[in-house]
Amino acid sequence: MPDAQDTVRHLPMDPARWAGRDDRAESPRALRWHQQVQPAAQWTPAQRGVVLQGFACDAGVRRNQGRPGAAQGPDAARRALAHLAWHSACPVFDAGDVVCEGDALEPAQAALAAEVARWLDAGQGVLVLGGGHEVAWGTGQGIASHRAGQAAGGSSRCWGIINLDAHFDLRSAPRGSSGTPFAQIAADWTARGWPFNYGVYGISRHANTRALFDTAAQLGVHWVEDHALAPWHLPARLAQLAAHCAELDAIYLTVCLDVLPGSVAPGVSAPAAAGVSLEAVEALIETVASSGKLRVAEIAELSPPHDEGSRTAKVAARLAALLTGGLARGLAKGLSAA
């Protein structure tokens, strides 16, 4: 029986999250994120931009026996992002948070899916800020809803999922968790007759059982282990990623912060002993962004209670800015193609 405290709330943009120094006395171009991000309520259909959608949730991490704290991730990411210099080529709108209280995971994921589909249908780029990686099932459902609408209208696109992660997140369990989202997406997309194009970069052999490697092989998943993304291997891996992107029409790129070394990103549910360098992660993101096909991006597993010195939040903000630029490129390509 669900508990009375297991509920879902929708919170609008909180202006207090967007605050920082003002350098406009130096130049009108000396802008920071907190001065440019707009409430989603101010968005109009004539605009094309990137929408930030938060998913404040710990339920999936708890179910997966991880360290909770990711529900505070969207707030911490915004506060860190607020201070960064503004270089975006398109407007950015903050749609606030879907908040999962208690164990209301499935309703929260459904609420997130509705928001993702809404903004995709409106022609916007979407950057989701988690939350544990259970956020991906909500995002994946939103993409599926959008794709189904396109197919009904006679348009069909080949979507691919690229995950920068130490884990496959292909677990099989009676209930969804932060360890199951891509198994859930695989089952859903396959049932709809869509290919499951899933590639994972940064897999830790020591954090995934043989059973998970077997599942990945059965599903035709492409994966690259963390050690294969060392500097001397990276050019070849980037070339392979670029070739894969060329085969797709649209891309959903999700970044689990536990792909990074624990020394760089301590504020996650499961810090990595080795991980993939920040430089390599940024190069992977830039490769996807350069394709012009990025439509949905996501950052997962930021857990502020475990984040010494807010190091992980600062990394998340840097990656969020990079992903926003990639989404802007995707919007520009989509508009030019139209």
C-alpha cells in the first residue's frame, strides 16, 4: 500500500536559485547565467530555446540500495550554474522541478515524462537535472511519447541513447530503481517496434556483474570500458562515437556523474575508484554535440550531502553549460533543416 506521504509535487522556477555577482558595469556583455535564465512561464511558441527540467528524487537510489541525497541535486546544480559566465547561443528557460516525495517513483517518472514530451513537442531542447539515474526512465518515456506523436503524423526518426556511466543500469527487478532505467526503456521501445540503440561509455568492469554484461550483449548494447577511454585510446573512441552519431537522426545523451573519478566527483551515490577523466567526458559530449543531433540531455546522480566542497556540483554545472551548447546546435540544425 502506498504511504500517504508518497506524493508528487510540481514546483516552478525558484528565482532564489539564480543569484550571483553582477559585472555589467564592465560591459553589457559581461553576463552570467543567473542574469539570463528565464522562467518557463515566460516562454512563447515563437521562441526556440533550451528548457531546464529538474527531477528531485531519491526513491530510485534507495530502492537500489545506494546512498540517498540526489533529490537535492537539481537545486545544487542550478546554484552552481548561476555563477558561470553566459555564452549560450539561445535562450534558456527553467521549468522548475518534479519532486518525488517518499516512494512515489512511478508517478514522479510519469510526471517527468509528460514535461519532457511537452517541451519536445514544442520544438525545444531539453536538459533534465536529476535526481538518481531512475530519472532516465521518466525521460525515456517522454521521448517515447514524443516519438509516437511524430509517427502518428507521418514522421519517424531513429533515436539513439548515449550514456556516460560506470554502470549499465540494465538490472532486472520487480520494481524500477536507479539500476533499471535502460532495461525498462529497452522493453518499452522494443515493444513499440523501435530499435534500442544504446551505447555506454565508461563502464567499470568491477561495478557490473557478469549477468549485466550478458544482458548488455543480448540487447546489442555497445559499451566502452573506463580504461579504454584513457588519453592514448581516446581519439579512436571519439571517431567511433562520431560514426555512430552519423547513423542516428536524434540523440538522447545522459551523463551519470559517477562515470568520473571519485576524486573529481565525490558527491554521487557510488563514487568511482578509477573512472573517466573530466577531459575525456567533455570530449565525448563535444563529439555528440558536434553531430547537431542532440535533442535531450541529462545529468544524474548529483548528491550534495556527499559533495565535499561542492566539487561535484561545480562539475555538473560545467557539463550542463556544455550540454546546453550542444542542444543549441541541435536546435539550429533542426531549424535550418526545416
